Amino acid sequence: MTSAFAPAFAGFGTGLSLIVAIGAQNAFVLRQGIRKDAVLAVVGICALSDAVLIALGVGGVGAVVVAWPAALTVVGWIGGVFLLCYGALAARRVARPASTGLEVEGGAGAGSRRRAVLTCLALTWLNPHVYLDTVFLVGSVAADHGPARWAFGAGAALASLCWFAALGFGARLLGRFLARPAAWRVLDALVAATMIVLGVALIAGA
């Protein structure tokens, strides 16, 4: 029984070690969770996207994609520009904050939910690091487990689901603290700094 679950546990640990880091995607999920805005949709998109990419990596697609490195360069430029634009919007919110806290920032209308979904998709699929972590790295480590590589991939996908669910829904615990506009300025400043730094890094490394 232990040997049967060992690859899954290894995949869970590997996936968690890769995803628990300050990044554009995590910063966005945290902000949506605090705002209570389209949290289920955002968490679902992030977890499902990771599961798809991990499956591609475990299935060996990563080795094929490596043959065309120019694809990562293109994605790097597009993702970098997107992150810079998103960071600029967050910086603008710091300079021109809303008059109230969660009363203005909260609420997930149809337009807000649509924007959140589109932004989440862009942050996920336009980030070359996502491909490097999930498709290439997880795929290569999973290959070492031979026939048990799919159990390893399942563990990595489960780690992604647990992390995004904890980040998105657990962020609500900060709701009382972020009821003040000043707290939102701090959060937006951190988001802006994260997005801009990552955007510059992506373009520089493309």
C-alpha cells in the first residue's frame, strides 16, 4: 500500500514546492480571494490548467515542445507585456485608491467575473514559467517513476488544487483587516511590484 502511494506523495511534494512561491498567478488569486470576487472560477481555472499542463508533461509533450524553443520566447514577450500592463493598473489603484475598502472592492457582477476569468486565463497560459514548472520539470521528474508516472502527476495536480483552494478561500480571513482602504493600497502596491518585476524578467529572458 505504501509503495503504491509513494509516487503520488512524491508528486504532491514536488508540485507544492514549485507552486508555493510569490508570483503573478498567486498574487491574483490572493487578491480575488480577499475581494470574494469569482473565487471559485479563479481557483478552478488555476487548478484545472495545472492539471492539463501536468498531464501534457507526464505524457511526454514537454520533450516535443523543447524542439521549438522560439515558442517560449514569443510567450515570454506576450506574458511580459501583459504583466507590465496589469502591474500598471495595480499601481494606478495605489495612486488613486477607492474611497472605501471591501464595500467598493467586493461584489462579483457579471462584468467583474468575466474580467477575473480572462485575467486568470492570461496570467496562467501566458506565463512561460508555468510551462517550465508543470510541463518540463514535473514531466521530467515523473518520467523517472516509469509506469507510476501518472500517479506522480496526479499527486502534483492534487497539490495545485489544494494550494489554490487554500489561497483563494483562505484569503477571506483577511477580510476584516482589508476593510480599510489603506490596507488595499498596500496589497495593490505588492501586486504591482510583483507583476512589474516578473514582467521585466520575462521580457529580459525572452
